Amino acid sequence: MQKKITLTEDEIPESWYNIVADMPNKPLPPLHPGTHEPIGPEMLAPLFPMELIKQEVTADKWVGIPEEVREVYKIWRPTPMFRATGLEKMLGTRAKIYYKYEGVSPAGSHKPNTAVPQAYYNKQEGVKRITTETGAGQWGSALSFACQLFGIECDVYMVRASYEGKPYRKIMMNTWGANVYPSPSERTQAGRSILAQDPNSPGSLGIAISEAVELAMQADDTKYALGSVLNHVLMHQTVIGLEAITQLEKAGDFPDIVVAPFGGGSNFAGIAFPFLRYNLEEGKSIRCIAAEPASCPKLTRGVFRYDLGDTVGMTPLLPMYTLGHNFIPAPIHAGGLRYHGAGAIVSQLLNDGLIEAQAFKQLECFDAGIKFARAEGIIPAPEATHAIATVIREAQRANEEGTSPTILFNLCGHGHFDMASYEQYLAGKLVEHEVTQEEIMASLAELDTPLI
Amino acid sequence: MQKKITLTEDEIPESWYNIVADMPNKPLPPLHPGTHEPIGPEMLAPLFPMELIKQEVTADKWVGIPEEVREVYKIWRPTPMFRATGLEKMLGTRAKIYYKYEGVSPAGSHKPNTAVPQAYYNKQEGVKRITTETGAGQWGSALSFACQLFGIECDVYMVRASYEGKPYRKIMMNTWGANVYPSPSERTQAGRSILAQDPNSPGSLGIAISEAVELAMQADDTKYALGSVLNHVLMHQTVIGLEAITQLEKAGDFPDIVVAPFGGGSNFAGIAFPFLRYNLEEGKSIRCIAAEPASCPKLTRGVFRYDLGDTVGMTPLLPMYTLGHNFIPAPIHAGGLRYHGAGAIVSQLLNDGLIEAQAFKQLECFDAGIKFARAEGIIPAPEATHAIATVIREAQRANEEGTSPTILFNLCGHGHFDMASYEQYLAGKLVEHEVTQEEIMASLAELDTPLI
């Protein structure tokens, strides 16, 4: 039995897949936060280069990947796919389990799949500097890497609590030449106003987004980049699923279930959308499951309505499954999944019943992560453990029901920068975070944004 | 131009290459530390399983890799080879530069290449527990990973200074189920005697070896494992160079120079020995360069004589280029290169003029590492930066001489667990460590071991 299914660099996809072309109901447009009118591409021009804005709104089914981007992809793509023979044995399951491993990228996650084209298109249009936010640092390090390769300055606003508590991701960004600032900072109006209220503010992703957006709005040669949620970001990640299709063909297999962790949507979209195409085009019925943290359950317990992307209100209103933009997720270790809303495309697909969502508590996820590390040898990022927990549940269900599904999941990153969280788990000190229905309702009650 | 040269899992080598078969002068035998008589295989039986002892002394040119070991190798092998297009451009060099990237292994370095077969042969012979030492933790984590996969208990004695100062590698070992003890410990006679003299001893690799060996000697179901120096360990690493030969064939190229970092010899042997075979068999003249730290210069400033493998004197005497077993290397960040001696095979090859050695200071290495990270995207381990520094020197020399050599080097691991050292470098706080001729002479003067 084949353990690893590899591809050559010639087999890196030549186009990204844009699921919008195949969706029965298209995603709703973003709205202006003041007028609540749909905003056109031109209003995004201060933030993004025109080519990315075109990708954000295109109806084309396939968008060509520039050769310069494919050249950089070759540093880590095609990524390997593995049959999880060790995990299957440990679980004693009848299910066949495969995983696509994105942790081989220089930044250690799937994030460079979009950081690289974003840096490339900015470079093409003469942009000198890109601003962004980062929480635990996965996205910030991916963008630092990409900007370094294309010779663009990169300013990362890192949530102060992470900046101080998780210094190694910051140093990784510095190693790639980026400037990293703790957020809230004195460098922006948004940051100064927060610090005036609370000089010791630990910061939040929402505040950091506001700072990065504010700076990009002010300078002609500076743009902004986002690591998930938006349509073009999700599309860039489809290289994962497109490669996976080729790899499963080589293995003579096809999935019944596709699973990925869920934060803003790019991880899930990356592996699931190319398979969803078989459902939408050919009437297949692959189950695509988004695995979110129980402490930030926008898909399983949020509402579908327009909401802001940040807390301060500098972004357009997006149609989202959301917990409300003032919802503050508990400090779980899967920092990449701590976001209040889901992107427009994924939200529409969920609303239309075309994908599924499941929520997982932190301890179940780390238990799954340890099992996986011992069975397969790879230590997963806390985000990735959500997918593993899903797979273990589905494998157990298969055993109970006497079925033998083929399951594919996205092992989106390694856990080398997350060893402190594993230490807490192994020492029995990892705490569970609950969110009550009252807390969710209170956060949603604050929204005055348009309903859908 | 091809950036990445990949192989399929069918192209993982089926045999390891034993260079002893091709050496004009065979390595000298180990001697009993008391009698100074050559020791036979049977005297190693308390420490190693018989199959590894056979490999230690075999004259066979090829040793078959068990299918169970190849199955585990498939988790990360074949490893990718890259053309260093970004570095070539940054250096403006006429040289062609390739690197073999071993950082894709679960432990992040080349060490699992030998940890896996060592765990496998121990399992075959019914061993229940393996003891070992580790400094910064690369070897300890590789053996923890391998023991977990084969269901063997793993006890790692970790130099106390690293245990306390670099906790994340320790947690990685725990994640793979290993027991990790700070050394010196109260668990051994060796440890207790050191602690009696100095309760605050920071420990050393030599002390940790003594503890691990002592425990393996005491129990029938317990053996010991070493991560470098010994013949069988070097042989296991030849999968690196054997794959590299196939990859360069696919790229239509062949190296003039092969470079690797040098600690005890396994990193260097892994990539260089399969190429040295062309020199020994066919009269080619590939330059094979071992890159060692200037602060631990056994190859460039040590002497070739018998010496102990540890400080306490529990190991056989080995024929080594050595700085003396009491030599305490400065605390450079390339912890994996801080060993006083070179293995018997490499020492013989150097003595016979069949390989070269160069020494590099820490700042030059980190400068090379930052250059590489920015040009190629991969952050190298501090050990690996020694090879990169060599390559940069050779590329500059090629430019001066108007030649266009093809250079291959071993990028033996990633730097994800070494970000604190990059932080020091970027902040201008990294100190240089010098070793004077007087210090080396004083250490060597203490030796009363047999001359060669």
C-alpha cells in the first residue's frame, strides 16, 4: 500500500478554481458600512491592487496562475499526500484516511498559497509596502516570506498579547525582513484611541486589522493584505484540493468525506471547493465538513447576516455567518480559528445546505493531535487538530455503521511553534473554554447591520 | 529551469552504502579503554542489538534496508532537492548550487534516517527500552519519534542547560511519548557522582552519554543508541546522497563540490559518501568539504589519535580527529556540532587526504543563514548555516577564478526551534567564540590514550 503520493513540479495546477462560477446562489455583495449600498470594485482600490479586486468579483471558473507565482510555489508545492496508515491502525477503523500536508511550506502552513500571489500582484502594480495584521503569527510570517521574495516592505501589526507571549513567530517574520509592531500601536489613529482608553490593552485581531487598513488607506504606495475570508484568498488556496484530486487519482481513490479546520474559510475552501465542484457539476454527494472550535462557533451557532470584518468599522459589511464583530473568542491555542465571521462564499454554501459544519472542544482536539503525532509522526498545529478530531469521529461512526468511507483532510500546518500548548495538554493544565447561548445572543444583539 | 527535483517513494534507496568496502585504508578498530586491546563485536552486545553490531563491522559494500524501515522512511523520504536559484541570483555567482533538504522530516532534521533503523533492529531483538543522550535535542527528538512508531520506551538524558533553557524540544519528545530527564540526574551512579561535586552542574554531552550508557549496561531489555560517530550510524545516513545522485541525474547535472556541516560525521557522511564512491571507484575528483565550527575545530586543528567518546570513560577508545574528550566547546547555537571528536571513518578519510575540512565562525554562519532564508525562503538550522557559509565562500572563489562549479550541499534541518538564536543575531547580540591554540594544546596534553 502506498504511504505517500507525490507529484512533480509540472503537476502544480496552472489555474485556480473559482467556485462562484458553479454556485447555484452567488455570494451577496459587500456593502458600504455607512450607506449600506453595494460597493463596487473601485472602492476597494485604496486597499488592494486591481488584479486582486478583479479576482474578488470575477465570474470566471478558472483563473490562470502566473508563471512567476508557480515558480515560487515550487519551493514547497506540490505538497505530499499521505495515506494515514498509522492512524487507521491505531483507530482500528474500516475507513480509508488520507491527508494533504501543507506544513512543508517555509512558513509551516497553507498561508503562503495566497501570500505569494498577493505579493506578486502588488509588486506588478508598483506597490512598495504591504500592511497586514496577525494573531498568533501564521499569516504574518507567510506574508513576510512572500514580500521578501518579491522585494516589498512588509509591516505586520501583531496582536500585543501574542507579540509578547509568542516571540518566535515574530522573530521568524524579522528573519524574512518584515517590520513587526505590537498592536495597538502609537502609529495609527485607531491604535492611539485604543491606548488612550487602555494603555495596557492586549490588543485583538479586530484592532490590528483596523491599524493595518488605516495605514494602507493613507499612502499611495501602500496596500493591505488579508489572509482569509475574501473570495480571492479562498480561490488561491484551491491549489490544495486541485493537487489532491490528481494525487487521489494516482492512488485510485476518491473521497466520500472532505474535512478541514475552519477559521475565516481559506483552509476549508482550499481543500473542499475543488471537490464540491463534483457535487455541483456532476451531482456527486461528497460530504464537505468544516471543523470549528466550540468556543468560536460561528457556523454552528452564529447567524447569517451582514457584519463588519473588524471591530472598529473600517471594513465593508460582508454577508457572513457571524457571532458579531464584538464577539471576543476565548484564548484557545488554535489562534488561527479565533475569528468572529465566515467569508461570503462559505456562508452562502452553508446557508444553501451544500456543506456541513461541526464544532469541537479544545481537549478533544489536542487528544486527537497527540494520537496523530504518535501514529503518523507529524506534530499538527492546534488548528489542524480540529480536522483530525472530525476524522476520528467519522471513523468511529463508520465502524458503528459498518461502512468504509474514504476520508480526506487538510493537515494545514505543523505544530513546531505551538509546543507550549502541547506541554499544557500533557501536563493536564489545558483548560476547556465554553461559550454560553447568552453570550452569543448578547453579542448578536449589539448588531445593527443589515439582515439578509 | 527546474527548481525542485522530486522522486517518488519507489525511488527511496533499497540499500545503504558502506564506504568501508571502498576505502584504501580501512578504519582502525575500537580499543578497550582499560586494556587498549581491539574489542570484538561481542563486547558491544550489552549496548547494541546484534544486527547493528554486524553493520558496525561489516565489509559489505551494500546493506539492504528492511522493508519496514523503508515504509517509515516514506513519511518524509524521498526528500526534495532544490536548485538554489534565489541564492545564485543574490550572490551573482557563476556557480550552480543545489541543496538536499532534510528538514522535511517529522523531527526537522536528518537524524530520523538512523533513528528509525536503530529502533527497528532493537524492536526485532525484543528490546523494550532505549536510552540515549541529547544536547539541544535534535537527536533525542528523532529517536523519540522512531521509538514511538515501533512501540519501544525511550529515555532521553538531556543536558541540563538545554533542558532548562530550550524547553520546546523536550516537549516535542514528550509529545512522542519519550521520558526526558535533565542530566546529570540522580538516576545513575555517573550522575550522582557529578552532582555530589557540583549540585548545580549544567551538564554536558559527555556526562549525558555516560548516564545513558550506564543504564543500558544494567538491564537486559535496555539498549543504548547514538546519533552520530559510529560506522553504522553514518551508513544509515547515506540514503541522503544516494537519493541526491538520482535527483542530479534527473536534472542532468553532477557535482564538483559536495558540502555538509560537521559534528560527529553522520551529516557529512550522509551526503558525501555516495559521491566519494565515484572518486574511490572511478577516479573522479569531487571535492567533499566538511564544514565545522571554528570554536570546535577537531578536523582543522585537532589531532588524529585514539580517544574516548565520553568524558567519564565508559565508551571504547575510537580512532578520531579529536580535541580531547575533556575539551568543552563554547556555547555556540549550532549545538549539534559541539562534539570533541570525529568518527573513525571520516577521520581516516581526512588523514588520507580524501576529504577536506573548513572552519567557520558563528557570525559568518548566521549571516549566511539570513541570506539563505531571504533568498530561498527556508530558515536553516544553525548547524546547516555552516554548509551555506562554505557554499558562499566557494561561489565567491568561483567568481574570482572564472569557474562555474556545480555545488551540492546538505540543508540538514530547519531552524524553527532556533529562533532565539536568530533574534540574538538580528539584534547584534550574538557573540563570537574563539578558541586559542593554548586551550587546544592544554586539552590534548591531558590525553594518555594510544597514539596512531
